[in-house]
Amino acid sequence: MSQQAYDAGRDADEDVLLRVDDLQTAFFTDKETIRAVDGVTFDIRRGESVGVVGESGSGKSVTARSIMGLVESPGRIVGGSIEYKGEDLVGKSDDEWRQYRGGEIAMVFQDPLSSLNPVYTVGNQIKESLRLHQGLRGRDATRAAVELLEDVGIPDAKRRLKEYPHQFSGGMRQRAVIAVALACDPDLLICDEPTTALDVTIQAQILELLEELKVEHDIGIMFITHDMGVIAEITDRVNVMYAGEMIESAPVEELFENPKHPYTRGLLESIPSRNERGAELSTIEGDVPTPNEPATYCRFAPRCPKAFDDCEQVHPVQVDVDESTDDHQAACLLYPEDVSQNEAVELHRSREDRTGSEVSE
């Protein structure tokens, strides 16, 4: 599929809630400019769960905070667009962005203790969201708060409204945080590693809960994690990030059955359940680099077992992995795989329109 046809297909999809296009978020320090998010593009549709996966330092959380308008100084969005229901949020004032944050787009963070105020009851915090975003007060707010706690699987909800966060277990606190987010009645829910601090049993319950909420409320979910096992459980489509860039995108079944990018293969091979019992786990040598300069080469090349000379000179862009599919892309000079290596390299070179782009402070 040509790039023009792919773009036309994206534009024609009326179910798209969020469209992120060539997003660039940079942090300006005295020593260097860190390009934490560098040309990221993806969509989230209503009723769809989209995973964003990668090692720590890949840019996952900065992408989420960019969408929420929560990038703090010395960082800021320096390029691209974030369209929510067709409205570009980039360039809006904080007051304008606040109209979407919470009400239209809600976020569940990794640590529920830092998300809940310890001096207010859980009920007060849920009712505050109901008041701000749905205009509910008094008995109506209490009734709605009880229903929300029941929706997220907290028993004896009426009594637990009066309790404080420290009286809840870790799993219950995370459920309460999700209830606060749902009190905003969002159409898009961003979950930033919400199960990382939970044991596997509670983690499975939270994932099942999110799947039920997605279906029941017909919301879009962006799920950020470094855990490929979680990605397999919760998402419909997966975007793999590395050093600020999206390097592979595919439906979840396709990605697990037919991973293309060497980095994605490395992530999957490091999952214990995918290896034979007693076999040594594969590792990806090295660390994620800090993206502090324009990408004029493949940032994964120093760690890549498939790297060749051109990887040090040509920046790979997202292309269809072959002509038979239009929903599996990889940013790797090995693709498209149905052309010669030289032809693939020239295709990437010709599309490399951001090479040497400057990010000004």
C-alpha cells in the first residue's frame, strides 16, 4: 500500500477517537536537547485497546503525558499533532487543554498511592470528579459513586466510600483510581503501567476489569507497559517504541505470531513462557540510548543482531512489511521483505524526510 493510500484510509475512519501524527516532544537542558518522543504516529478507535510497549526510556510515558498536556518544563511539544475527535490539541492553552483532560480523556497512573489524596476519603475523591465533570452533587453523586465502585469490583461499596486510601489494599486502590477516572465519563482512557506494582493474581483481575469496561462503555484505551505478557492479554493492536520512535505496529495476534523488527523479536524472546523449560532466556545486550540528536541512522543498530552497514547511515521509517498486508508496519531496513535489500534501503532513504530536522528551543 502506498503512503498516500494509507493516509487516505486513516482519514476516512470516522471511529478514530485519537490521532497522533508525527508527534515530537523534547526536553531542553543546559547540556543537551533530549528528543524523548521523536515522530510518533498512531490511532486509537472507539472500543479499541492499543498497547504501547518498550523498555524503560523508550518514550512511552512522555507520549502519554503529551496527549494529556502534562509535559512539564523543561519539556514541551515541538512538532506534530494530537487530534482528539478531529480537534488538534497541540498549541492550545492549558485552560483549553483542561477541558479535554479528565472529562474527555482520563489517565490511570502506575502508583495508586500517588494518585489518591491520603487525607480525603475515597468517596470524596470520586464525588469530586463527578461534580466537576458530570455536575452531580449530594445524593445523586453518592449514588453514582457507589455504582462506580461496584462497577470496578469493590464489594460493600457504600461502606468503602467512607474509607481512606490507606485502608484499601494495593489492588483495591488501583480499582478506586480507575473509578475516579470513570467518574469523568471519558471516551479515552490512558493507562500508564497500572498493573506493575500488583501481584499476578490482582494484575489479571485489573486487566479483566479494563476489558469489561472497554466493552460496556465503548471507550478507547491506550495501555502503556514494558510487559509483553500484559500486552497479549489486554490489547487489540500493539505499537512498539524504542528511543522515542515507533518501530513496529501490528494487530496483537500478528505481532506475537509474526514479529518483524529485531527489537520486537528480542522482547518476545525474553518472555519466560515462550521459552522451553530450563532454557536460558534471551537478552538484548546494551541499553536504550538517549535520543539527543536527529535520527540519521537506526537507533537500534548498536544492539541489533541483524544490523548491516546501511543501518549506520540511513534512518528507517515505517513501511508495510510486505505487499500482502497494510496493517503491519516496521521501521527497519530489512523491510519490505518482498524486495531486494538495496531496494528496501533506497525506499527508506527516499522517505526519510525528517533527517537532520532541527528542534529549536
